[in-house]
Amino acid sequence: MLQGPTGLLEALYHQGESHKPAIIVCHPHPVYGGTMRNKVVYWISRAFEDLGYSVLRFNFRGVEQSEGVWDEGRGEADDVTAMIDWLAQTHPNQALYLAGFSFGAYAALQAGRKDKRIQKMLAVAPAVNLWSFDFMLGETRPLTIIQGTADEIVPYAQVMAWVQNMPHIQCLTIENAGHFFPQHIDELMSLCLNMDD
């Protein structure tokens, strides 16, 4: 349990190698059942653990054992900032990265945009059709997007349209993959590692 802005937040932490980056992985929409135990979040985390990264995933406010209540994405971005603070204190000499899946990408990127301690960001199926990501305009730090062409929740075409306004983005596509990548987990895990290229 780690201290968040409105109470304690339930978290899972894997300590990696001291010379490797540390990364936070943010889960999908809490109102629709998203938790840090989501399969996509789990496999993203495993991909980085296998590389020797330190990995922190956590439940947003009001999810499972985390205190607080849903706050439309605003408070959830503050939750991410609190986790960045903890990770920065725990790993003061390591690069800090940030990742999120679906809604988690929205919360993560809001926090990352304002926090210069974050060196690289990863957004898997960012829900650009549900929230405005205009706050990312002008951002120049490395950002990797992974998007399935058959996503039934976040339309591929809308993600591609958003990416066109962000020339520094590395956009990686998984053909025929749905939102939760049910038949494409191995490919997803492999592409996650491209954020460190």
C-alpha cells in the first residue's frame, strides 16, 4: 500500500536490476472493471520484468483495496504522479519510464506530460476516442504507441489520425489485434521492448 493523493493505493512492485530503468504500468478504465491485474497490464509488466526493469503497477483510487473514488481521469493522473514520486525516491539513479493501457494511457500521459523526471512513455491502445489527448501537443520526449488494427473499443483510424499531429511518436501496429490483444500477447510483449530503442 503506497500513499496516494486521497489515501492509500494498492500496488505490486518488482525490483529489477540497479542499472536498468524503472517503469510504472497503468491499468484500463476502473468503471469497466480495469485493475492492475488486467491481463494486458500483466503481460506488459512481465515484458519489462524479463528485461531486468523495476516495475510498479497499482490500482487507481477506488479500485480493489485502493482508497478514494473515481475522478473522471483527473484524480487518476494525480495517482500516477504519486507513484512517480515513490518510484523516483526508490530508484533515484535510474531512468524512469511510464506506460499505460487504454484509459491507463490517458492517466499516465497526463502525469508524464507534466513531470520531467519521466524520460520515455508507452501508450498501448490509447483511448483517443474517449478523451482528448491534446495536452500532448508539443511534447518531444520519446513516446511509443502500440495499436491493434481490429481494436473494437479504440478505433485504429482515430489513433492514426491523432499520431499524425505528433511527429516524434513511434507508432507500432499489430495486424488484426483487438483491444485486449487476445491472440497477440507475444507480439505485444515484443513490441513493448521497442520503446527502449
